[in-house]
Amino acid sequence: MSRSIKKGPYVDERLIKKIQNLKPGSDQIIKTWSRSCVISPEMIDFTFAIHNGKNFIPVKINEDMVGHRLGEFVPTTRFSRHGGKMQREMEAKVAQAEQQKVAAVTDKAPAAKGPAAK
């Protein structure tokens, strides 16, 4: 359910105070844990270090991000891969094809010219 129009979007007051003390486009990074804060036009050209639960990930805010939440641009989980027997077989085929390409390239490489190694 979305926030009521009467209340307006949620913007963390501490972030607004930090932004007002800085110049737009400055290189200083603003650390925040407020992932639910909505990006407002005042935040454009600032860099925020948004906490993902473990680390702070720097995100530079641009015009296309206005209206979204800060947490949308920093995922909290890392996708590794889908598992299973089929996936391992597919990865093995890809690795074998890469090895064949490397072998083909190294076989075609011209012999080094110059004095032979002793």
C-alpha cells in the first residue's frame, strides 16, 4: 500500500539537513541507512553510500532516480547462480569450448623469432 497523498513522500529529515550543508556535485559521500527514503529533486548530483545490510554501496543520484527509493539501487542479496545437474553440465560445456578456443589460438601463433633459448 502506498503512502497517502496528504502526507507526501517519505524523505529522511537528517538527509535533507546533510544535503543543505553541501554544495551540489561535491565529492563528499553521504552515508545512510535510510533505504526507504524517497529520492527528491534536491538529492540530484549527490553521492550516497547506502547500507545493504553488510556494506555501504556508493550511488550517484541522477534525474532518472527521482521518485524511487534509495534501497532500490542497492540489492541486499547477491545472486550466485541456479544450481543443479543441468547447470553444471552447461558450465562444463562452456568451459570446454573456451579451452578449445584458447588451444586453437595458441597453435596458430607464430613461433618466436630470434635466438633460441639455451
